[in-house]
Amino acid sequence: MNAVVTAADMAVKNAGAAPRARLRASFTSAPPQTVEEMADRIEELAAQDASARHDLETGIASRFDALLRIHESLGRLHACATPEELVAAAPDEICRACGFSRVMLSRVRGSSWVPEVLSIVEGADPQADDFKAYVERATIPLAHMLLETELVRRRLPALVNDPPTDNRTFKEIVDVSRSPSYVASPIMPTRRVIGFFHADRFGQDRDVDEADRDNLWIFAEHFGLLFERAVLVERLEKQREQLQETLARAAETIDAMCRADIELVRAEPITPPPRPGPARSATPRIDALLTAREREVLDLMSVGATNVAIAQELVISDGTVKSHVKHILRK
């Protein structure tokens, strides 16, 4: 992150390095022939060094001013009560802090890029209504080789110097926005990209540069933390409300139990229902038909006794046994 933040500063610092190096090399490759020529070269070298120091100091001062404005904008965003308020206010704050003409905030939903909020400085874009109408209805697939797809994968900001000829840009939104150059940065509260910021200087006398890219990334990085905080606070508030409702219902139930009248009554014993006893077996119909002797004969017959064996068992004659058998069979 530090390397990206100081990239613009390094560009300022290195802008005059080549001319100074050539001038220093000339002392060896083509030594001055006179004292006056030596003095002129030394004076020129001193002037270039002074100019480089001035440019560097000016660039550093400008960077500090930009960081201060970003810090102030983030402080104002900190007062937003909900994630929705934060999303709605962020593009205006980026325009104010970084000097952009237009800033667009988009969400990443699954594999789609969805432009959501567009802020345009008053008077910067005469066709602002057309651009806003497009943003309200657009849903853009995050296709392979698209710049925004690269932002999701690499999680780094980007500078696009010539959108119409850049193969990574989505030409439909390029045509609608007519942006000569723009910067973009991912929004990622955690390691996952949840959205983008796009910004340009449409209608101004200069294009965006590395410093604009770095400023937007700084803002996006801190905005992601603010958004995560707002979401967590909102979830905790909902949990707190649900817990309060649960505790309130429990308190009402306990109060109702405490207020219930207590009466001194004699509890009546509860008589259990009679348990069904074993069913009494009905007298077999055959017992009602046979006499006692005939039942004895029948019992011996059922175990296979012969007439002779039955006569001996009952101490009766064979003829009597035959007579009982005849009666049993008839009945």
C-alpha cells in the first residue's frame, strides 16, 4: 500500500532526474573549456536541483492537502447511521475530497457489476441525465478480460487513460459516460470485493493521473472499513431488539404467574378408570348338551382311547360305552 500511495510523489521526484543526469555527465563527456562555461553549467545544475526540490515540495504539500480532505470526508461519513446512508453519501464526498467531476459507486452481486449511485458536480456534464438514467437500469456481467473483473481478482486500483481504445473497458458505459480517462478502485471490507468506485475529471482542463488513482484507493479502503462497521452495528441493533422482545415476553409470563390467585381448596382424589379384568370364558355349548358321564367318555375319546379302554377306565360295560358314544355323536 505504501508503494502505491507514494507513486505520484516518486513521479514528481523523478521528473527532472534525466536532465540533471545528462548535465552532470556532460562535465565528464564534454568538459567545460572556460571558467565562464563551468560557472554556467554549475548555475544551470543548481537551478534544476532547486526546481526539482520545489516540485517535490509542492507535490508533497498537495498530497498532504488531499489526504487531509479525504480524512475530513471520511469523518463526515462516519456520522451515517445506516449502510444505505453511507452508500448514498460516499460519491458526493469523494468529489468534494478529491476534486473529481463524477463518481460512481457500484455493487458486485454474484458475477455482475451493478452501478448504483452516480454523483455529478453541478454543471460538469450537460448530459448528466442520460448517464444517470443508464446507471439506474444497468447490470453488467463481469466477463473475462473486463477491467472490473480484474479489479475483483487482483484487488488493486486502475488508471484508464483512453477508455474508447482500451480493450478492458465496457464500451456501452464508455459511450454513455464519454469519459476521456478515469480511475477505478475496488471496495473490499475484507478480502472479498463487494463493489467499485469509478471517478473522472469530465469537463476539467486535465485528465486523471496516478495521484487521483491513489487518492481514490485510499478513500475506497477506508470506506470499506466504515461500511463493514455500519453493517455490523445494524446487525447488532437487530439482535438487541430481538433479545429485548424475548426478555419482555418472558417477563410478562413471569408477572402473570406471580399475579395469579392462589386458593385454599381440598384436592379431590382422582379415581382412576376401572381396569378391564380378564374376560370370563363362556361355558362351552357342548357342556350344556352332554351329561357328566358323556363328557367323561368324550374326554377319553379325545385322547384316542378305545371303547374297551374307556369301559375299563369308567368301570362300565362295552355296550354302555357304545351307547354313550352314540348319544354323543347324535348330540
